[in-house]
Amino acid sequence: MADPKLLPAYLIVGADEYKRSHAVERMKSRLEASGMAAFNLDERDMTKDQAIDDIIASLNTYPMGTDFRLVILEGCDRLPKAVSEPLVDYLADPSPTTVCLLVAASLAKNTRLYKAVAKIDAKAIVDCTPKKAWEMPKQVVGMARAHGKTIGLAAAEELVSRAGESSRMLDNELARLASMIEGPEITVADVERLVMRTAEVKPWDLLNAVSARDLPRALELLALQPDRSEVRLFSLLVGRIRELIVAKALDARGAGRELADALGCKSWQVKNHLGWARRYRMDELVEALSAAADVEAALKGSRDSALALRMWIISVCSK
């Protein structure tokens, strides 16, 4: 019998390639610890190898010299019915000495294959949904430990800003940084020095820098924005200032918890707004909004629109 802690099948599903690969590697490591992986591991790419009779036979093969056999079926996103149905039938009465890993970037919960795995046990579904953008830096902090390094949140945020939100790309960059840095910690300076910016700078980073009154960061991010994006950036910044005014007003009344409802958004979308609003006086926010009228006129009718936006951002961030 296989380890009773192991289920006979798992569905590793989600677009986060890093999470998927690590879930697979953890299971392979358990098998490799037996020293008999060469005889008990069967890996198949279901986008190319759909010999379902061979696959079912492999699933029903007894392990050799260890307590379980591992069959990994990659690319189970869109299996034809002639392949998925035999798997569904197998999962209704799976071999107790085989662990079947079905791996997919995406598989709808209403498919028969998904339901067949979920019926085995709730823990049989391994969720590899990517983190939201604002959650990625915290994930990077944890990922660095696998490479024998630590990384602070500020350095992780800079790495995400430069390398993008792909967990696979971030892990590759962490591995590279770990091999190049002698000390125990990857710092912001290390990231700035060694990581080339390949990800497109998002306007939200600029909005957040202005909200935090971080003028050097705001000007750096402004310089990296696409050409002729001043009107869109201005519109987004005006919207953010209005949000901060609402946050400031609610905070003054002790009703900061009502901010998400007042703005009609999710709480995670405004999780930093109260802290940012406290960095401004109300009259400063109102003045920034009043000055926006002149900036809007300059953006629409002047060749110096980039300069007008830059000077406005400087005035907003300056204390």
C-alpha cells in the first residue's frame, strides 16, 4: 500500500508555473528518497502522448521496491473525450499503490475530470492560481529562502517591478542573484545593480509612489512610462487624489473601514490608502486637485505636456 498520507490522485491546476513545478518536484522527491524512482516514475506530456491504454496500464502497474508508483500527466488542460473519459473511469476506483498527478494550467471546475479528482478528497486539488500583483513581493521573500538568501520587502518589490510578475522569471532572477551575491541578503542596491528592467512599468507603480510622497521614486517611474501617455497618467493620478481625499475625510471621522464601500471597490485595492492619506494634509490634497485644472489645459494644448505633468507631480509630492 502507498503511504496513507498520500492520495491516489492529485490535480495540480493553475497558471502559476513556479507553483506547479514545485508541487510536482515535491512529489518526485518523495519517490526519489526510496532510491527506486527509475523503476516507478512515469512522466507523460499529454499534449503529445495520448496513448490512453498505455497510460491506464501504467497507472495500474504495481510499484517495484517501494510503496508507491508515481505517474505524472502534464498538459491535461484540454484532453479529448476519448482520453479524459478513461481517466475519469480510472479515478472512480484508482490503484491504491499509484499516485497520479494530473497537471494543468487551466481546467474548469465543471469538467468531469476535475470533478473526478475533487471527489477523491478536497485536498486532491492543488491550487496554483497566481498571486495578485500586490501579493507577489511577499511571495518573492519566501522564494528567496529556497536559494539560501533573504530579501527584504523593498528589494522584493523592486525585483517584481523590474522582472515582472511571472513567478518562474522571478525564481530565475533570484537564483541568478543568489549565485552572484556573497552576503546572506539580496538588497535593493543589488537588484538595481544586477537586474535589467524587462517588465513594462505599470501606471499603478507611479500612482503608488505619488501617494506615498516618494518624489525620487515617482520621477524615476514617470521617466519610464510610455511616450505620449501623459493624458492617461494625469487622469489616473487625479482619480487617486480624489480617493485619498475620501480616505482622509473618513479617517478624520474614525470611519476608515468604510473606505472600500465608499469607493465601490475591494478592500485589497485600497489597503494602503489610509496610510498614504495620512502623509498629506487635507488642504494639500485639495490644492493638488485644484491645480489639476491648469495641468489639464496644458496637457491638451501645449507641446510641454510632459513638463507640465512632471512639475505637477513635483508639487504634489513636495511637502
